[in-house]
Amino acid sequence: MRNGTASRTAQYMAFFRALETQAPPDRRLFDDPYAFALLSGALRQFARMANFPILGRMVRAVLEVGWPYTRSSGVVRTRAIDDLVCEAIRCGARQLVLLGAGFDSRGLRLEEAKSVAVFEVDHPATQTEKEKRLQAFIGQVRTNIRYVPVDFEKDDLEKKLIKAGFDPRVAAVVVWEGVISYLTEAAVRATFGLLTDLLAPSSCLIFTYMHKGVLDGSKAFPGVRRWRSWVSFCGEPFVFGFNPDTLGDTLRSFGFALRSDKSTEEIAQQYCPALGRNEPGSQAYRVAIAARAEA
């Protein structure tokens, strides 16, 4: 994210969700009625164009050529995380933390989220822009949603969350989506350490990450070169990745037990055939869920 401006990748993810919401109801992976309202400028115009069949096909074709696998990976990961969040709340989580929330709208659109305390944590620049656009669309945001502005380079995240009302004694589900890839290894490890101390046993952490092979060149994946070029152009290059083969051991060292780890290609195969769709997802981008072990 560039200083003083909302994250570009957050805006692109909202754009992908807006396009998904315009698909025929029986073919959608999810509905996001807030995504369009979070867009501005050219992305808003492109999303509006996508309402028209011919123009919509052109918009999607440009995305697939310029940024192959990016939109597809983004929408299937959204559906997978939605389901994991809802399952965690049904299983007893009473707090939802969106860590690096961007333009995520789960606190508003998921029925299960209405019954729990929702903490949206992000940089003040992205958060201010998001609040402004949502207030213009819906007015007052529900009282169970608390915005927690955090400059991760300066602020104490734990103190900020607790001051906002987060209770470390109560089970929570934390979503860390679309963030890890842009952080240094030191920052990732520091955040895992913080979550180890902060989360009550039986809490869970849902996170996305890029396969380490993309970063160190040890493994080739379809479409990743263009994807990396796109995020670098946006000023938010990929920096860090995990090795799926050793992820369980890494998480165990922080007091988490890995429950599931799937590429968005695998997730697409799980959800899309029943909808009559052939989304490729990505072999390189993954969604994992881990449970906080007993102390």
C-alpha cells in the first residue's frame, strides 16, 4: 500500500467480488451487495460496464489475458473463507477479526457475523476510505462492527484490539486474507507470535498465502509471472511465502494445529462444477485454516 492511499489490491478484490455478484444467481459463488459501492474511478466504470452482456464478456476477457488466474483465485478463495468463517461461528467463535480487512464486507454480508463482535483491523488510509464509501451507501454501520485503525509499523496491535473491546478469553475466528504475501518474514512471524498470545484456545486462524516456490523460483506455476508483475506495478509486490510441505511444522511452533490447506485450484474444483463453471483458481495461491492449541 502506498502511503496515505487505500490499498490497490483491496480495491481490485472488491472489483472481482462486484463482477461475481453480477453473475446469474444460479452460477454465483457468493453475493456481495456492498462491493460495487466500495469501488471508485475506472474500476467502478468497468464494473458498471460488466452489467451488459457483450461489454461484460470483454471486461472479463481483458482480466484473464492481463492477469490470468487472479480474478478466479480471488473469487474462489472468497467463497472458501466465507464458509470457514460461518462454520467457525456456528462451532462457538464469538468474535470475528478481519486482520488487514481491506474492503472486505464479511462483517456486513454474512448472516452468522451479525451475532458476533466484528473487529476490522487495517491501515487508517484504507479504513477511512472504506468507511466513507460504506456510509454513503448504507449510512450507519451496525454497532457490532468496530473499526480498529492500525499502522502496523508503529502501533501495538494487541493493545489496539483490546481497547476496541476484543476479549482474549473468548474464542475468536481471525481472517488474515491477502496480506501475508506482502509482508516480510519477520513481520509474519511477529504477527503469528502475537496471535499465539492473544487468542483463546479453540480459536482459529484462516489465512491465505503464496507458495514459497513462487518467490524463490524453485517451482513454476501457470500465470504467476504476470500476476507478480501486476502486484508489483500496483506498488504491492509479493515478498513472502510458505512451503506447504512444512506449513504444519511452522504453525505447530507457534501453538497452532493445521486443519486444512488447499490451493485455490483445488477449491475451485470443490465448488465450481456444481455451478456449471470451470474456474481454474491457482496452483500457487492457497487458503489454510489452523486452530489455536490448548496452552
